[in-house]
Amino acid sequence: MQLTSWVGVFFWGFLVVYGAMMYWLSPRTVTLGGFFNGEDSAGRKASPFLLTTSIFISWIFAKSVTNAANLGAEFGLVGGLAYATYWLSIPLCGLVIYRLRRHFGATGMVQFLTSHYGRAAALAFTAAILIRLFNEVWSNTAVVGGYYGESGSIEFIGAALLFTAVTLAYSLRGGLRSSILTDAAQAAIFVVALVAVLGLVLPQHSPAELASTSNWALNAGVDLLLVACLQLVSYPFHDPVLTDRGFISEEKSMLKAFGVAGVLGFFAILAFSLIGVHADLVGMAASGNVPADLARAMGLAALVVMTIVMISAAGSTLDSTFSSLAKLVGRELPALAGKDLGRKALGVGMSTMVLFALFGNLPMLAGTDILKATTISGTMVMGLAPVFVLHGFVTPTRAGFHLSFWAGLALGIALTIGWIPASWAIGDGKYALLLGTNLYGLLLCTALYLIPGWLQRPAVGSAA
């Protein structure tokens, strides 16, 4: 569908107006606490409500709702449930961070690793974070571009880059404080638009009809559901968009916010997968972007609403990505070197935002599959699960961290380049090899983490 004449003006104009509105909502933050920790001008922490809405919408990635609909079209409700299961990692992450803060004095993920596993562990973790944040840029801008044109077209690239520019503009203005405040507005926009989208398609089907496309077999999406169950114990810990919010408020408020946001996210993603189920029921051909294709087929009104859903979801994730990048490079990496940049950290953080806005879109220009940003990265970081979840149950050792972390990374790379033997597959479905790699890999990483701790006598204190 070519967006021409006044229709095109509306769509491009909406993107500009959206950016202007978010810029207006963003405070001009000049304090370190506001830019990096989300504090207001008086130094107060984010309220429980703002924290909950921020966690909720920041993890409703544009690529996530697209993947949910695609999986709903491919596997029915099983596919939607499989993808929604990832959101249950948010409450788990909250519980782990609560424990690390209360019992081990953690003030941040990088600081925690430095204190207990050494600088080399923190650097390895930081590298994984940078890859994750790099993926978040292109995988979300590509989704927005898909509503303006075909992948690789001038319209597609132009919309993705314009969206990046307007998000970068208000992110530079306020950092994490800006992200948290705009998240509240983006969450409201998303929920209203989601209800509108569901209202267009759900009345056409009975509950039994919606459930009819599901087949609870291992080769019909259940293998992906099991992959999600395995990855949820490691996946959240390499995402600073989520974990940064675990250290900016009082512990119990944080725990409650993570729990509520995770449950809301689970049901939101499951509900959006029904868009894909509807597409399958009406006989729409499978594609890499079911929501966009369905919206175009349903007419202008549906396309407008679906575009609003995607822009609000992508914007909340991208601004959080930029703020996490700024904190990581401006504060946490210098701290690893024993330095405090003071107010210079603001300039370093802002420069990092700009660089990632430019180079983070290269995979989008190359047309990379957005689902890979989730399943592959989730496999590569499986070695983080025992490090964070099991910390303190055995003596923490640097050897345990590195054996677990690098084994997981090696298996993720091996899976990507096709070096995992077919004998590891569990079942014969599309995700059989992914499931086997994650199951056997998680068991291996857990053993590699625990064994050095069991062999070493309990250490004095918690540092390795």
C-alpha cells in the first residue's frame, strides 16, 4: 500500500507530531541523578506508578508485538502463549534483584559482578549488554519502517530513520527521567490503541474459533513455549532497559512494580497474538509482518491504529535503550576503570546515544529477521542464569562465572552458525534444535557455575 497524497501527509505528520509531543513531555534534565537514575528536579525517585508503567511499556517492544502476532498466525494461541511467557521473566528478575540488593548490597548489575566476580566478569557482561542494546535499535526501528513501505524501500528507511531521530531528540533532553515520564504517555496510547485493534477483529470470532487453530504438539509451537520457559531464567539479566529500573526505587516498591508490570505484559502480548490468529482464520498468507499486512488489508482506519500501536511500543523501548546506553558508557564503564567522570558523564552518555542511533540502524538497512534478536540473544546469555539466580547458594567464584558465561555464549554462536549437532534436537518441530540447545546448555552452564563453588571453601564475605 503506497501512502500518497493526504494519507501520506497524515502518516508522516503523525510521526513528527508524536516526536514533538514526547519532546514537550520530556523535562530538561541537567542533574546526574535525573539523567542516569530517573530522579525528578528535587532528587526524588520515580513513583511506584511511573515505575510500573515504565517497566510495562518499555518491554512491550515493537518487535515483540509483531513477533506475537506472527507466532499467533503460525501456531495459534500456542504461539502467542509461547511468546507471552517471556514476560514472566520480569517478576523473576524483580525477585532476583530484590535478593541481590537486600542480601548482597548490589547497587547495579555491573557493580554487583565487579564486587563478586571481578572486573573481567563485569567487562564480559557489559559486552553482552552492548550487543543487546545494539539489537534493540534496529529491531524496533525496522518495525516502524514496515508501516510506511516495504523493507529496503525509501519510505521504509525514511520512516525508520525519522523515528530514530525524533526519539533521540527527546532522549537527549532528559535521559532516564525523560524515558520514565514519556513511558506513562506511551503506555496510555498503547493500551487505547490495542483495545481499538482488538475491537476490530475479535467480534468476528467466537472463543472456540480462536482456539481452533492451536495444536498442543511439540512440533506445533509447544517447543517454542518450552524454549521460553528455559530462557526466562536468563533473558532479563542482559537487558538494562529492565534491570536499570530495578535499582532506582525502594526495594519493596520495585518488587511490586516488576510483578504487576510482568503480569500486565504477559496478557497484553497474549492478547495481541490474537491479531495473528485472526489473520490465519481469514486465510491471510503468512509473512514476516502479519500486523502490518492485516492492517493494510482492513483499510486505512486499521492501518492508522496499528501504526500508533507500533510507534508507541517502539518509542518506549528505543528511548529506554538510549538512556541505558548513556548510563553504561558514561558511568558504569568508567567505574570499572576506577574513574568517576562527574558531569562529563552527561556528554559521554549523550555522544553514545548519537553513535548508536547512527550505527544501530545498519542491520535494519540490511533487512535482518527481527525474531533473531530475541531467540538467538536469549540462547547466548543462558550462562547468566546460574550467576544471578543461584548466587550465594555456593561460594561465588570467578571461574564459575566465566565457565558458565562463555559456555553459554559459545553454544549460542554454535547454534547461529549451524554447529550444533542434529542429535541435540528435541522433537521434530521448527524450534527442536533451539529447545535442545537451551535445555542441555542450561544444565551444562549450571553445572559449570556450581562445581567451582562446591570445590572451594566458603569465602570470608561475598567477594570471590
